Amino acid sequence: MPRVYIGCFGSGLGHASRMLEVAGALRDRGWEVEMSSSGEVATMIEARGYRCNRLPLADVKYSATGEFAMKQTLVSSPWILARTYHQVELEVSHIQKFGPGVVLSDSALSTVLAARILRLPTVTVLNQLNLTSSHGGQGAPARLLSVGTSSGMGKLWEFSDEVLLPDLPPPYTISEKNLWGSNVEKTRYVWFLTPSGKGVPDAAGRGFAKDPRVKVFWQVSGPPQTRAGLVKQALDLAGRLSDRFVFVVSGGNPSADGGATPFAGGWYYSWCGISEYYFAACDAIISRAGHGTIGQTIASGKPSLIIPIPRQPEQEGNAEKAARLGVSIVLPQERLALESLRESLGALVDGGFGESARRLGAWASGFNAKDEVVRTLESAAASARPERR
């Protein structure tokens, strides 16, 4: 039985979501799968029935209000590097014990380095080869972090045999600011890697689908520090817009109960296990600017209102590109209020965003990233030479 070891970056659920799609496809083909990640991401993986080796989280810093903290991240960089080194040590041990024929990493550098040490064929899925800022004037800390990750850390990804980019090819690339211009070679676009399930609606879902008002799915996602404040705002504002809109709000907590609770604006889930259903059933989506969420929104053919994590360079870049493609409106979190939300949603559903989203979604749906990743892994495992071990 072929074996694959899959490492997922442990901040944000998007990395694990797309790797769980690949893991399921491999299991269906008779592969044995073992995974690794950190914190709530590991909890999510385990809930799906996979063995997951838990690693200490090595991530950038966020402020108490959920904003990306550039200076704190720079100050903490020695600690982050030490955590990463410890991750590598643990991954070497985990991979050795499991004995895979191939290793797959989704943005998990420690998994790539451990596989390199063990001379195993390695494939990486990655939508951020460098850290750039969408605000050119952010000063020395931003430029230092951007240059450092692009020229130094970026080359470490080349320890992979292949780097697969789960995005649309140019000129439609959502993560263009984090992919274009990098010095990383061996890259190949494979299109969006999005959930394939449809979700079975519960009572809330059936009520939502029948409601005559404009249906909005508000999915709050991202690291835990960035969610609580936005969830509170979402519930308050949605309840005050119920004259025209009906909402389903997802709090994005994978450790929470999955049931729906009614509120003034519609229904609230701490964790929505049928999000694929709501992506299909709604008229519009409100979300952060995570790459996976934007990809799923485009694949569903729905227009979106995007609220990036404040001062988070990757999300700001993703949001800007989605807006330029004509499928999204960007509303900065500091401007999120009742009238700005009403105005933005009105423009989203009454303008041409819906038609643009349907056209782009129909085009993107003609490609199958999951099958491409699986074929790449099968090829890497089959061509591995004994001397690489």
C-alpha cells in the first residue's frame, strides 16, 4: 500500500481544507495517509478521521484587535525560527516512523526540510512564495520582511521536487503579489483546490434557501485572534439589515458545535460543517481575503464582499486582485459599519458583479486541481529511486 505524509501549515484552515481533499482522493485510491499540523488545524484534521502529528505553531503575530503586527513579527523572528527548527526535528522523527514513499507539504516549510533531510520525494502546494505589502509606503519593517522572505526563505521551497501553485494562471492569478517576481523555480499552476462536497442542508439551510430576501453567507475565517471581533460585528450588523437581506454567519471555529442558532438576521454557526451548501445557495458571500476562501467563492460563481485582515499583506493583495477581476468589492474593516455594509451589499447584488463571477467561475470549473496533485504524487512515488532513501 503506497503511503503519503502530508504536512499542513497550522495557521488558518484553508491549507488543511485543500489537503483533506487530496487526502480523501488518495485514500480512495488505496493510499495510507498520515498528516501533521498545529493547534485548531490539527483538531480539524483529526475530526475528519486522519492521524495528525501535532507540531508547535510557528506563525506571524497579530494584535489584540486582530490586525497583522509587522513589528512584533520582526521582533519575534528569532523565536519563530527556533520554533521552525523544532518543527523540523519533530517532522524528521514522524516521517521516519511512518515511512512514506512521498511527502506532500501545504505551505509547511518544516515538512519540506525534514523530507529533504530524509531524501524523500517531496511536492509542495503553495500560494505564497514571498511576503509583499499592498501598501508600498509601509516603511522599513515591511520592506525588510518582504525582501527577507522573497530572497532567503523563498529559495528553501526549492528543496521540493515540485511546487504546485493552487491558483489561476496569469493574468487571473489571485495571489499575484505573493507569487509573481519570486526567485523560486520548479513552479506550476494547477488551478484552485477547493472542497468538492455539496453539503446536506439542515433545517436552517432549508429555511435559508426558501427565504425571498437576498441571501448572504458571511464566512468568518482566519487565525483565532482575527475572528472574535468580526463575528460580533457580523451578528450585530446582519440583524440590522434584515429588511432586505437574510444571513447565515459562520464563526469559523472547528472545535465548536456545528448546530445553527437563530438570531435577528438569520442563523449563526460557530462552525458550519455544510459551508459548501451555503456557497451554492446564497446570492452573495462576505468573507476575509484568504486564498482558499476567494478560490471557493470564484468556483461557486458568486460575487463577494471582502473584508481583509487589517494590514495583512497577503490578504490585502488577494482582495485587490479579486476586485480588479470584477467579482468582488473590498470593504476595509475600519470602514465596516451599518451604512457602508448596506451600500456595499447593494452594489454587489445590483451591479454586474454576479455575471462576472458566474463567467469566471464557469471557466475555472473546467479544471481539476485535486486530480493534478494526485497525479503528481503518483508520479513522484513511482519514479523515486532507491538511492534517494
